[in-house]
Amino acid sequence: MKTSIIRLIVISAITTAVGYGGVWLYNSAIQKSAEKKEDPQKYERVLKDYTYKATIPSLRANVTAMEEFQQAVKALAKSPTDANVDKAAAAWKKSSASYNRLVAFLFGPGIHYAFDRQISIFPMDEIMLEQGLKEIRDGVVASEEVNGRYLRGHYLQTVQGLPAAEWILFRDGKTRPAADITPEQMLWLQATAESLVASALDWEAAWRGTTEMSAEEIALLEKGGKKKRRSFGAEFSSPGTKGNRYASPSVCLQEIFQEYLQVVEDIQPEIIPSFETADLRNSMSWHAGYGAENFASQIDGVANAYLGGLPGARGASVSDLVAEKNPVLDRRIKISLAHTAHRLRDLQNLDGLTPEERMLRVRRADQACAKLGSNLGIAMPLVCMDPAAKPFAPWGRE
């Protein structure tokens, strides 16, 4: 009995000490948090580096990739050999991956001017494309009229862009023989490549501003029928200033996170139906069979946006903001970004696998994508609802 009473007294004392200790630690943490000085420049640095080290360099890389594709197509038209078809096909893959890395930056000018539709609308309308080619073949449309500007002015976007070029260059996951590409297809391919360069350059101009472009670039934009653009990047990187559509850093960060999540949420439902069988018609790259790499490139784009720039030239980042709130979550997101891209690239070559082995890879990619989306969803309110980023609503200031 005496021992029990002593034990009870000891337990009560320990409990009381732990309780008071917990209260002390909590109050100490609150006090330290209150004493911690907020860095007023951190959001400005993150948004500027997001704009000038992540977004605009990604847009510039896309212009370069499209220009290389155009040069490869010109070489193919001049000398239609199988080797040149292979070179044009390789350049198409590079430009396709480059475009897909931009999907994480599709808000603002990207969606307003529908650059996604100009560059890579899906699905392509094969019947309408065949009709356009027939008009050239029958002389209804003079071959000298067919260029990028003509395509944009006379045909729907469903017969242009990367999918149209893919249809001309590939069949069943392989490049076509040069002899199979008809003269009117070659004309269409050249016009498509020219249009892709103009659209890529226009997207860059929308973020940089036409005044920041070179005279040669402005001439290309004018040739393609593109208008002058003011710098969306300058506005996005300085929220809360007079006349700015972005009331606060929080509103900018909401746009950024919503685009991250949109990419992941668009990819995940497509993984199982696209890759559970070997039928390329189930995927979003019917003829080249490049769907897995395109999806992985989209995750690479999210990584560039999250980490503050292109590899080797990164700056202040959204990752820094998340790490400040929850360093463990930030590490999980970084790991998840790399893991998801890896699992998606695992789907690019599934030849020789049994149905069970194939499905295992597909489900691993599906689950990796789900985990990435979950981690990003947890991080979003931590950063966007930080009191220092207020106001939270896009329609006014407090």
C-alpha cells in the first residue's frame, strides 16, 4: 500500500513536470516566433528568381529547341534522306520535351494566349490534316502560300504544332522512311516548324516584354503576325505595387502551386490507361511513342519551378519557403519530384516485359505521382497562407 502511494506521488510529479515543461516549451516557441524578424525581401527574391531564373530561361530554352527543329526540317526538305528524317525526329523529341517542361508555367500569358494550343493541342485532327494536304496536292492552295502564318490564319490548331509534325515524321513509334513523306507533307512540316518558332518566341516575349527582345527576334515576331507584348514577368515578380493585378505574394504563390498540382493531377489519371498495354493509340503520343518522356519532362518542369531555376543556375525558390516551415516536407517533395520523373521514364521502354512486370512499373509510376501531388498539396497552405504573404484573396488588399 505504502509503495503504491509513493509510486502514485512520483508519477503525479513527473506528469506535472512534463505538463509544465510542455507549456514552457510551447510558450518559448511562441515567444521566439514573435521575436523572429520577418525577412521582407524573401518573397521578392523568390518571385524574381522564379521569373528570371526559372520561367524565362525555360521559355528561352524552348525557343532554342524549336529553332533547332526548324533547321533540321529545312535540312530534310533540302535533302530528303532517311538520315535526315532521323535527325528531324530527334530534334522533334527534344522540342517536345522542352515544351512539356513549360506546362508548369502555363498560367498568365500561357493560358491567356493559349500557347499550349498553338504548340501542342491534343488530339490532332488527322482527317482535317489530310484535307489540308489534299488542297495543296490538288492546287487549291498554291504551295508558295504555305507557311507558318498561313497555317495559323486558315486552319484549326488541331492540324498544327508538335502533333502534326509527329504525324508526318513517325509511325508506330519509329521514324518514317524519307520516301514515304509526300511533297505536300514536307511543305506542311516546314510551315509547322516555322509556326512553332513564332509561338515559342511569342510566349517568351509575353514574359520578357517585346522591348527586351532583340531586333532580329522582333522581326521574326512581326513576320509571324505576332503583336507586341508588355512584360508579364515584371508584373508577376513585383506583386502589391500600384496597378499590379497581383495584390500580394500569396496570390502569386497560389498561381504557382495551382500549376504544380494541375500538372500532377493531369498526368496521374493518364498513366494506367496510357501504358497498361502496348497500344500507342492509348497514349498522348500516338505515332512517336514518346508519351512517358513527355510526362517525365512535365515533372522536370515542376522541379525547375519548385527549385528556383534550371539546373546549375538556381536561385531563391519556393523550396526555400517550404523548408522554412517544414524542412522534412521540403525534402520529401524534392525526393518525390526525382522519384516520379524516374518512374515515368521507366515507362518509356516496356518491350519484353510480361504483362505482370509491365503493370508493376505502371502502378509504381501511378503511386509516385499520387505521393508527389499529396506532398505538394500539403505544402501549398503552409506557404500561401503565411501571414507575411497577405492578402490571401486576389481581389483586394487589407
